[in-house]
Amino acid sequence: MLKGAKQTSVALGETLRLALDALRSHKLRSFLTLLGVILAVTTLVAVMSVVEGLNLYISDRVANLGANVFIVDRFGIITNWDEFVKAQRRPTIRVEEYEALAEKMQMAQQVAAIEGSVADVRFGNDLLEDVNLVGVTSNYAEVRSYTVASGRFFTQADEGHRSPVCFLGADVARRFFINVDPIGKTIRAGSQAYEVVGVAKAIGSVFGQSQDNFVLIPLGVFRKTWHAPSGSLTMFAQARHPELMEAAQDEARLLLRARRHQRWNEPDSFGIVGSASITGLWEKLTGNIFHLAVGLTSVFLVVGGIVIMNIMLASVNERTREIGIRRSLGARRRHIVMQFLVESAVLAAVGGLIGILLALGIGALVRATTPMPITTPATAVLTALSLSTGVGLFFGIYPAVRASRLDPIEALRAEA
């Protein structure tokens, strides 16, 4: 048994050596043969890297609403123009509705609310334009898992007394208070003055758009000065437990529908958005992109496989005498089949490796020059290498079988 295994190992090693020698002796032809496989693997790995990176990015930076948090707002997720037109006719979410949900929801640990605008903010002679000015309830930082870098967040007393205080995003604090403690300083938004009571820890950016360019003020203060007639609240409800997320969303839906006296067969006049909804929509979009990439990859692989088959057939014709000599020296048909199959598989695998390296290089370049997140999963590398090798094996079968069926005597005469 050990002797048979040793013979098989020696035969396989010899076959691999012959295959590599054949590829080295025709470097340019081998490279041109691999172009289809290289393009296919590069496309597949690059797209899988982009999709994987974006999925992780969306999950971490966009769909991460907070621990067990979902949103109730006027629009929800809009995917087409008709839905947007219909959503425009929905009533705004009012403070009374927020208070009702905050008081009556049993599945929610707490409910926060916000309403936003954009304003120019000043400190002394410094001006910062287009800052997100947002009115929030005192529990907003806790619900959204904001971290306080210095100072404090609002209290219920600030909200109850309509105190003109503010909580700054990291970008605003860096712009106005370089090497200066901002706590206790006064900034102006429009014609209103607000005392800084805290600064948030930097959040970062999403697709190059900073998430730290904000000034938060108490919701009551915001609505007194900045509320627009068409302004609508956005509520963030925090379920008591991850397993209660769906139940909490259903409870919020029932309470709000009942308060708006909606009939059972009427669609919701508001939107409910959870992390799963955002992630699901995104995965549907990236799934379409991935299917397109699979289509392109399939075309490239088929073209590359056909080229490999033609080149291997040409190689069989060129090496007819070699095949005859091997057969006359005792090589069996299976040895000839193995030689050409290994040669085509190695040829395709080398193309796969080149494609993987090219995709990794493109990914590194994109990461270095753009904010686009790219992560190459191990499954992408393994899948691409397996596919390329499989293509080589499949399209090498016919040339290998044809080579093995050559008559040894006729083969020796071919190039005599």
C-alpha cells in the first residue's frame, strides 16, 4: 500500500514538473492564454471585496442606530419616486405623539425624539456654515450611545426649563476651541446664543461625510425658535431586549395607528426603520451588483476556458512525438491524461493567482486614495482560486483525452 502511494506521488510530481516546464517554455503564449481567467478572477475578487467592505461599513456606520434601537419617522425607507410622492402627503409626527409613545410603550426601555435644521454657527469672529442644528430630548445621547468627551449632556432640568444650552460635535469644537476648554463658552446659531455644556467624542465619517458637524440643543428650545410648519419629529425607540425588537416595532405601529384613527386596511401613515431594514435594503442592492459581477465573471471564465482548450489542443499537436516516446517507454493513458489535465489546471490556477494579486493591489490602491471601504474576505480568494482551477480542469479534459488516445507508433512517426 505504501509502495503504491509512493509511486503515485512520484508520478504526480513528475507530471507537475513536466507541466511547469511546458508552461515556462511558452511564457508569452501562456500569459495570453490566461487573460480571460485573470480578468474573471480580478473582477470576482474585486467585486466581492467591495461588497464585503461596504456591507461591514453599512452595518457598522449606517445601520448601527444604537443598542436595540429602531426609528419611527414620517417617511421610513423610500425606494422610488411614487413612494416619495405618497409619503409627502403623510401627516408630520407631533410632540403629542412622541409623548404618547414614550408613556405607553411597554416593550421599549425608552423613547427619544429629535428635530433638525441647518444653521450658520459663530463663536467670536469665527463662522462655521451649514452646521446640523438638532433639537433632542435629554435621553438622546443614551439611546444613540453617544460618548461624552468633556462636560455633560442635557438633563431633564435643561429640557424642563428650556435652558439655552448646547452639546457640540467634535468638528465644531475643533473649529472654535483650539487649545481652549469649550465648557461654559457661548456660541451663536442664527440670532440665538447657547452655552456649551458638553462635547461629543468624535464619531467619524460615512463615505467621506463627517458625522461630527452638529450642535445639539434641547428639543423644547429648538421648537420654540427653529421649528418649521412642516417640521416633523423623528423618534428613536430602544427595545428592552434584542429579542423584543420586532414586538416593540409592532407595539409602536399599533399605538401610532390607533392614535391616528387609521382603519385596519389602510397603510401606515408613518415609517418604521430598524437596522435589519437598512441592512436588508443594502444587501438587496449589493446582491444585484454581485449577480452582475457573476455574469461578467462567467463570460470571462468561459472565454478563458475555451482559449485554454484551444491552446492545449495546439500543444497536443506540437508534442505528438513526445507523447509517442512516453507511451513507448511504458507510460499509460492515464499518465498522459494526468499530464495534460495538470498542465491546464496549473495554467488556469496561475491565472487565478495573478488575478487575485491584481485585485488585492487594486483594493489597496482604492483604500489609499478614496474613502471607500474594501475588505477582501478569505472566501473570495478561495472561491476565485477554486473556480480558475476548475475551469482549467474542465476545459483540459478534451485535449487530455485526445492526447491519451494517440497511437504510440503513429505518434512517433508524426515528427520523424
